[in-house]
Amino acid sequence: MKLFFFVLLSFFFFSALEAEPSFVVYHCKGNIRKATSKNILKKGDQLFIKDIITLGEGSKLVLVCSNYQIIQLGKKGSYPVKNLLFQCKQSGSYSSSYFKYVWEQLTHPHGKPEQDPEAYMKNVGAVSRGCNEVAFAMQVDTIQYSSGMLPLQWWAAYNKPTLAVFEQPMDGEAVKKIELTSKVPLPLEELGKNLLPGIYYWQIMGEDWNSCERKYLKIWDKSSYSKAIQALMKCVPITSPAETAYGKAFVLHENHFLAEAHKYYKLAASLNPGNSIYKTSLNKFYETTF
């Protein structure tokens, strides 16, 4: 009897595996087909464990695994899907959140994924969320910065708001103060101006110095910053120019490199102005709800 139930359980387990897609096509270039079809694969096609795919000469294929990792194929030949599964690394990566978003977008089109890409980001490292006296158009609790332009849209209930920068998360004297003007964005480059590389904390304060919790700011030296950016962007495969730019923007945004993310969101939107997702993601840097 136990053997019967084990066999039955195994049957349902493997049937479930066959019913769920093993991969979703993220990018394909050239002559790439399923062995059982004459149709060339396209972005969004799903591949199952029984499928076999064939790549022609000069073809390139990027697949998203069901665990949101990616694999890339570029050599002519025949590839059983079941033999590709081991390449789906189990460890996390800088881009896993982005490809979770891609997976959901491709397998559930016209739904939440395309409406709110930011919901898929693992915004780890933020100091705090929410404050009744101060608000920003976007999450700025953690910022990684070296150079670059970005207007931070803000609102404060204070009559004479002042931005103050500190070297400690609590108490201590401000090392920098900037008087703010209502409805005038705070340039990110002004926030980081004249600060040596290191960790800082900042906040918008009122005349009585009441304020919300301080926000985290890391100022990088140019060399280390460049290396960190390159490491993040290396995780995004090269596909179409606009899609590649958007993928880089997403990963940079998630990791709080806001000035660099803004630059790539702008590039993606300019390369493909008809893409509503690219436009919406860029506009979130400027939208205000106050």
C-alpha cells in the first residue's frame, strides 16, 4: 500500500513539473525553434521539461529560469530543456528581483507586473518608511552616490525647512546645512557636494529642529563607485538597447544607486518612447502626491 501511494505521489509530482514552464524566453536572435515546431521562438514563449530547442548558426537565446535566474545560449546545436535545468543557479544575484518581475510580466501579461515594477524590488537597507511631516516623491531612505544629477521632489510641513547632514545616525552636530525652498526640488548633487567618501545621515528639519528619522547616504570615491556600478550592470544580459537600459535601471534602482538608475530610465524611455512601462518608471522620479 505504501509503495502504491509513493508511486501515485511521484506521478502527481512529475505531472506538475511537466505542466509548469521551466523557462520563459527573455531574448532570442536568429533561427531558434522547438524541435516539434516550425515556428521561430519569440520573447515570452514558455519552454517545458519535455521540450527540445535547436539553435542555428549565429543564434543567441536568453532564458529566465523558474527561480528567476537566467541562462544564455549561443552555440549551434540541440538542447533538451531537462538538461538545461542544472544551469539555473540556486544562489541569489543582483538581478534576481528584476527577472522575477520579467517572469511575472511574461507569464501574467496585462496585470500587476507591468503596472508596478517597483513592487518586485528588494529595497534592503532603508532606514525608515513614512513620516507625517516630510514626504518624498520616491523612496530615498538609502542613497548610494558619487556623482550625477537627480532632482529630489520633497514636501515638508515646516515653515522654514532646512536639510541637515550628520556623521551619526542620532545626535551630533550637523556637518552641512542647506536652506530649502518650498516646491523647489533638492538636487541630489547638492546633497552630496563637498562631502568626503564615507557614511552620512541626513534629514529635513524645521525651525525647532523637530524631524523624522535620519536617512542613510553613502558617498563613494569615483573608482569604487564605478566598480560597484559595473558589477551590478554585468548581471543584466545584453539584448535590445532599450530593454538592456531598462534592466540596468531596475537593478541600479533596487540597490539605491538613484542617479545612475535615473540616467538609464531616461535612456530606455528615449530609445523606446512608445513603451508605457519605461515611461511610467521614469515618471515616478518626478511624480508627487502632496
